[in-house]
Amino acid sequence: MAWTNSSSTRYRLWRDPERGIIAGVCAGIADYLGVEPIVVRLIAVLGLIFFFPPTLAAYVILAVVLRPKPPALYASRDEEAFWRGVNTAPADTLQALKRKFRDLEERLGQMETQVASGDFELHRKFRDLGR
């Protein structure tokens, strides 16, 4: 089965066997929630101590039901960080994107101003003389 990199598959709850200790359930939950796996593992251990049968049953069911996280879910660490931000703090991610596009628009405006000026053609002709 081929995995697509659509945004709907990124938000899924996966098992993460690469970062997991037993089946990767706690690591997958931690990845989904955007917390460190040790936090989820500590909660799982406390659940095993105080509520052994339901916690064990939930872990086994999740280990069987959840699919493993595809290795190529994200193209890069930056993409993974972006989608994690979208999942955990969408307003902050949107503001960061707005800032980035505003900065790009300013840079593009500066480039347009420079290219449209008469000095640009003069500098280009001097540069071509040196070749």
C-alpha cells in the first residue's frame, strides 16, 4: 500500500516503532500530541501501576490497530516541524507564514525597484565590460 503525503495522513495517530521501546504506541501518541515520549511512557507506567487491566488492554489494542508510521512521511525535518506546528499551534504557524510571505514580498519589491531603476542597466553594462 502506497502512502500519500497529503495533510490528512500527517495528522493521523501512528505507532512509531523507530522511537518506540516495545511497539511504538507511546512514541506515536507523543508524536501526535507534540510532547516528549518519556512523558507518555511515564503516564503509561502509572496507568499500569494503578489500572493494570485497562491500561494493558488499551496498549495491546493500540499496538494491533495503529499502523506504523511511514518512514517517508515528511520530506525533511523542516517540513516535519512545520506540520507539527500546524497540528499543535495553528495560529502561531499561520502568523509565522504571514511574516515569511511579508518578508518575501518586501524583498521582491526591493528587487523590482533595483531592476526598474536606470542604475541597474548602467551597472550591468559596466559588469559586461569587464568580461
